[in-house]
Amino acid sequence: MKTNLLTQDKVIITAAITGGIHGKWATEALPITPEEQAQAAFDCYEAGASICHLHVRGKDGQNTPDIEVYNKTVSLIREKCPIIVQIGNGIGAWIEYGVKTSSSGKKYGQAIVMPSLKQRLNLLTISPKPEMFTINAGTFEFRTPYGGHTFDNPIKFNKRFAEKCRKLGCGIEIEVYDIGHIANILDLVEMGALEPPMHFSIVLGINGGAPATPENLLHMVHQLPEGSSWQVVTVGKYNLRTTLIAMCMGGNIRTGLEDSIYYEKGKLAESNAQLVERMVRLAKEIGREPADVEETKELLHISH
């Protein structure tokens, strides 16, 4: 796919408001409860975001596959604003404590726990129905400061998930973490589970995936099918700079406290909305106006 440094196309801004494993201990600004997440989604919508990328947390503050929590959160968001709700189908890992037993019988240690494929497929029962879901395009070792785990995304699962999304009339965002993942998606197109035009997230800088470099970004964009829309997703120190590069290349924007809790080096962001406001300002500086909700639905071919 070709890039365009002089594009003035509308730019889609996605706010990834929670996600990750980090909690309130990392930043008090992170929205955890359904009420906090609904308010964050509204604030991001008011700031200029048209998509809210959503993972939910349980009462213990950790990621949860509990559909009732998803139902409540999506309902509360819908009551506040028309922002497009995009459910991350990885759900998110959580930390389990006391996984080992000492000779004295005392529990100690911790482990990263991933949701099952069945729990992830169950996301398709969320009510009210969200406008979008993501799929993760390949299996790899996802290494974090809390430990590593295998992020299992077999092609048979992705085929089933994508086919069910299409039957529901929901849009799909495809997350690719390495060059081979794009080839996996082209296989799904051949199988009839996906059809162009498609919307991609190029995820860089995750340990276990492609490093966050301009060369990797450019190479992966060039492998996307013509007519695709795309954005870059990076975490921490790479987030702002790679997002700016992508936006100048004709890509879209993802920002939010899932990807970086800092506004600048050593300074925590005050809110998700503050991060969205910055990206709106920078997009306008290069002549790209943010797409509103209806424009985003048209650009991504979302029917509801």
C-alpha cells in the first residue's frame, strides 16, 4: 500500500482508555469501573475521538472476561454519547497470586493468566451490540514487565471470530504485530472470512513482536492491501513519535492510557481526553481534520 505525505484526508482518532495490566497504582487517571470508563469515553468523544477501544476490569481492578461488566460498560457509554465502541478481543491478561507452595505450605509467587479462546469468543454476546471488534492476526510470545505468556491467536479461531462478526454486522479492526501476521490476514481473505477494504492496527514495540522503528512501520504499511485504512499502535516512549510519523504518512491515530500513561517524559497524563486533545491539535496542524462518528462509520464501512 502506498503512503501519502500530502494527504488531507480526515483522520480517525481512537481512544484506548484502559487496556494493559497496569492499574490505579500506575496512575489515578486510569478509568477502571464501568462508570469511570463511560465518563472517559464521553470526555474523549467531546475532545474529538470517534472510537473508544474498550477492555473492562473486575472489582479487583484486573482485566476480566465477565460479560456482565462489558454489558454494563457499553450501556453506560451509549447513554452518554454516540462514540463507536470497539471491543478488544484479546480481553487482556491478569495476574494470579500464590501460584506456588513452599515446603511449609505457604502460598507465594505470581503468574500471568490469559483468557481462554472460548471466553474471547463469548465477547460476541455483549449486549448492547458494539459497533466493532478487533482480531489479533497471529500467535506469539507476548512479554511484559510482569512476565511473558503465549498470546494464542490460531487462524481457525480468527476465521470463526471474523465470520461471526460479519454475521452480526460489526466492523473489524485487525491487529498485526509482525510481518507474517499480514500474510495470515490475506489467508483469511482467501478463505472468505474477511473481505477488503480492511482496517489495520500495526502494533510495534511489543516484546515478542516487531520493534518500533520507522523502517518496520514503512515496510509493514507497504504490505497492506491497497485500499486498506490503518493506524499504528505503540506503547510507552515510542507512542507519540510513531503516531506522528503514521499520521504524516496518511495513517490514523490511536492514543490513550492503555498505550502510554505519560503526557511527556516524567509527567503523567491528566486523562485520556488530554491525550486526545493533543492529537486533535497536531492533526489539524498538518491539515487533517478529525473524522466524526458518522464519517468514521462511512470510512470503515460500519453499517450500524
